[in-house]
Amino acid sequence: MTDRSALSAVSPLDGRYARYTEPLVPYASERALIRARVRVEVEYLVALADLDATSLTLTDDQRADLRRLYEDFDEEAAFIVKQLETQGYKDYSATNHDVKAVEYFIRDALPEDVPGEWVHFGLTSEDVNNLAHRLLVKPAVEDVLVPKLREVRDALVEMAREYRDLPMLARTHGQPATPTSFGKEMAVYASRLGRQLGRIERAAEELSGKLAGASGTYAAHHVAYDEVDWPAFSEAFVEELGLEHDPLTTQVNPCDDLATVFDALRGANNVLLDLDLDVWLYVSDRYLGQEAVEGETGSSTMPHKVNPIDFENSEGNLSKANSDLVFLGDYVTNSRLQRDLSDSTVKRNIGASFAHCLIGYEKLRRGLGKVVPNEHVMREELEATPEIIGEAVQTILRREGHGDAYERVKELTRGERVTLADFRDLFDDLDVSDEVRAELNALTPTGYTGVAEDLVDEL
């Protein structure tokens, strides 16, 4: 094995961004996958010993010793398994097979008087691998990605509440539109992200596993002990691992469950990508100011710049993550006939897609912590765009029975630069009561935000 510094890493995930991806190491590294395989094999051996039909028996001490193989699994143990696969170890030749290497590792470490022939009894490698992968995906999502997404949502909720009544010009089709409040816009993103979090959590909770042999028929198990209800054994075993049981499979777990997780993550990422783009534009329009970090450089040639790099970095990583998640979801749900091996190498990239997610979430969270709304700029631009009260004017006139209300306001405002004085000239010519005229004259761009402030309470 070669030790390389982060500067020599082939992927930026283990190089430049290693400090961000570190929380995924217990779930996304090869060592983690090997450990999960050892766990499945050991727990399966223990479960076999609980069957009256088999001759295998294990004492409490032997069970504890077996479980320590994965509970205390360290770098040295992983290195031994890798040696078994690639070079050979002790009396074992190189297996060139990762799961067989795990089997031999366990055989070599078995407690005294535990026969080695029961290790991997009746199993196909996919019985071990499909369970091992899900034992890693589930906590990676639930314990790493979801908490980081919640941090982003919490930041959005805090901003929504703090700036609930800060009026801001809205833009539809990139053009000035009915005002909103900055807090309400952040509340929209918080709400959307909350719904996607629910999807992710449900998808992770419903991850399923199989343990049914080489073509999903329990054939080897059944021929050895036809009196055992192997489907029931499999169901109990898989559920004991914390997964749902899939009773109908080929050699391969169909992976629809994994695809659902990938799609749910992509849904959250799409919300955050939308947010990245909007915040970038708000920074560009000076609606948001950014905290300058002492010592940082914004541009190698323009000293004044404070660039929205966190949002740009988040955008890039979430886009890469989504590309990978789409590929993974499409790929792992297809297998030629009862099994082909191409998915095995593809699944090794699940951790990388999660890592890009994690970087994107962290960069966005940091970016949100550095921006502050520029109230002066927001109000100044609102006041400089009085034509946006045109909607309010024509709506009030419609209420008062003016059938040509829309057309009159359109004639005044469409494609024109108008002032509040122009509107008041229009109001003076209208056949309306003094009360309605006063209502119209009281309209201002900064005051025309509807119930935006109250909508924040929907969070």
C-alpha cells in the first residue's frame, strides 16, 4: 500500500477538500466497506449458530470474540484483508476477490473450536455486499448529510425570521415585479428544503437488503437444510441489521431503494442550487453584502473584491453530486439477467457523490453565515421603481368597477420610466371617491408587500 499526502491525491475529495469530507470516512472509505462486510459475515455466523438444524454452536465468549473482529476493526485489520486479496497472507494465496478475502480473514481469526467451514456458508458475495453497502449508506445519510442539511435549513429559518419585514424588489423574468420581503424569500427555501429532508429521511429508513443466495432462490441453503424456513431466517437477519427485507430478488438486490435515496438527495440539492444562484445574484445586485475575512484574497489582480466563492463552490459541488447521483440511480437499478458485475465498481463511487453533497452543504452554510442584507440598497431600488405599484392600482380600480383599469395603467407604465407624481396625475383624473383616491395616493413600493411578513410564520 502507498502512503500519499493530500497534495498527491488523485481526487480533490481526499486532497484539497479532505477536511470537509472527513466525516464520511467511516462510511465511504474502503476500510469502512471491508469492516461492514466483516460485520455481516460475523453476524450471519452467529445467526447460523442459533438454528437448531445446524451443528454449529457458539459460547457467549466466542460470540463476543467474533464481534470484536468488526467492533475493533482497525487499519491493521484492513491491511490484512487487503493483503489477502492482492498479495496473499500466511498460507492463503491472493484471492483477487474482495469478499473471499474477508472470509479468509475471519477464518484465520476464528476463536478456538469454531469450525471455519461455517464462515460464508451458503452465501453469494452479493448477499454480503448488498447488506454492507446499505449499512454504510444509511448512517452516512442519516448521521452526516441530513444533520448538515438541517444546519442549512436552520440558517435559512433564522434569516427568514430576522428579515421578515425587510421589503425587497422582486423580479420575474428578470424584470422588476411586485415587491416581496427578503425574509419571505428565505422562508420559501427553508420550506422547500424541509420537504426534501423528509423525503431523504423516509428513503434512508426504507433501505432494504437480501440474503437469498446465488440467484435469489435460497438453493444452497435449502439443499443443505430443507427443514429450515430460510426466507423467514433471511427476513429476521436483515431486519436485525436495521434494514427492511426484500424477499424477491435475483442474485442482486434490485437497488430501487438506493436509487430512491439518490433521487431524494438530488431533490434537496436542486433546492440548494436554486438558492446558490439567487444569492449570487443578490450579491451581484448589492442586495447582500459579504463579510470580508481578514487575510483572504478575492482576486489576484483586483484588491477590492470580495467574491461569493462559497456559493460558487457549493454550486459546483452540488452540480457534480447531482450528475453522479443521476448516473448511480440509473446504473444500479439495471443488471443483466440474474447478475452482472458492472455495478460493483460503480457502487464504489457512492461515497464520492455523498462527499460532493457534503462539501456543497458546508460551503453554502458558511456562505450564508457571511452575508448581510443591505437594507439601504433594497429600499433605494424599490423607491426608484415606482411602476411596480401598477398592479395595486389596477386591482383597486377593478374593485371599483373600472373595466379599463388594466389598460389605463398599462398605457402609463409599460416600457416607460414613471414616477409617483405620474401616478398621482392619473389618480386626479379618475372618477373615484375621495376615499379611494386617498387609498391610491397612499400606495408606495416599500409598503406593497402583501402579507409577506406573516408568511414566514408558515415555517
